Amino acid sequence: GEDVEQSLFLSVREGDSSVINCTYTDSSSTYLYWYKQEPGAGLQLLTYIFSNMDMKQDQRLTVLLNKKDKHLSLRIADTQTGDSAIYFCAERVGGGADGLTFGKGTHLIIQP
Amino acid sequence: GAVVSQHPSWVICKSGTSVKIECRSLDFQATTMFWYRQFPKQSLMLMATSNEGSKATYEQGVEKDKFLINHASLTLSTLTVTSAHPEDSSFYICSANRPGLAIYEQYFGPGTRLTVT
């Protein structure tokens, strides 16, 4: 079955890098996503990676995928107070008509 | 970017009544929409896939007679919680697939918080 795991909390100092980790179980995942949810707001797609890629960088965000270990990470460089939110890892198995399977989310806490 | 709206943003209803939640794609047509529910400090759980012009596909364990889904147009899907009970209190979130993009982006609505008293 499908299962996505994340640690529930991560605390970092402002200006440091944040690394949020995620593991998944379904080896047939096609796309893996990172979403951000701020209090009272909907989910915002941050970035995604296709399963045949190892790395993707987009400004302050770097996604690393280790397909062998089924491990996905999101690195946020120069973490700012505005980055405080819950970050969800999600996977899609199959084509575009499929819903996503989400992890429980990692609450990123920024210390001044 | 693509925008998905939900209405209402929050609703309180009495046990035994029915509540309808709307999900609209505002600037694109969505042949497929999805309904999720999220309990406090929990993940989003996919409830059903809503396809325009056809019956919804429900995930295992989701009662289709309790959670009625109608996708009558390419921009609107509705979720009706029938005979609501306190255990149905949750955050309901919809998303829509935007066609034509290679990565099959799903755009999420802001969610509807349902409280059943």
C-alpha cells in the first residue's frame, strides 16, 4: 500500500538551512510533491520532482530524491520567518487522474 | 496561477442535517476534481475523485451514500455531507487538475471547516 512518512516538527534558526525529510513506500510513484500550508490558508504547491530525477533546484528550494531508498528531502536555504508553515510531502502513483497520498506534514518552526 | 475556491469557508450545522460544500475552478476547466479531508494535526486523506459528467470514484472506507459528490460542470464540484454527525467534523479540501500541463498539477482550494454539533 501507499504510505508517506514525515517527522512532525523541525526547528531551525533564521538564516540557517532547513532540511525536511520524507519517505515513501510505493516504488511506482510517478511524481513527488512538496506543498506548504500556512495557518488558515490552502495548500500551496512549492515544487515537484519526477521520479526519474535525482535533484531539482528552484531558487531557495532544493529537492533531492533517492529512489533506491525511497527518500525525498526539501532543503530551504536561508530560512526566513515567512517560511514558518506546515510542509507536506505527497506522492502520485499513476497518471493525472489519480489523487495524491500525503504525509502528515512537518511543522517548520523558525527561531529568531 | 490557477485558482480554486471553496464555499463556504466554514460551516456549523446540527447533527442530522445535510451540508453542501462547493468547489470551483475559477480560471480553468477541470475535468477531474478531488475531495480530501484533514483531521487536526493529521494528513490529508483522499476521499473521492470527481469526474465531470460521470459518477465519482470513492476511496476504500468512504461511504458514498453519506458523502454525495456531483461534478455537474467543468468548473464546479459539490460535496454534500448527508445526515451529518459530530464525527464528520473535519476540514474538507478540494483540488482540481489543470489539464494540459505535463506535470498534472493539482491546485487546492482553501478548505471548508465543518463543525457538527
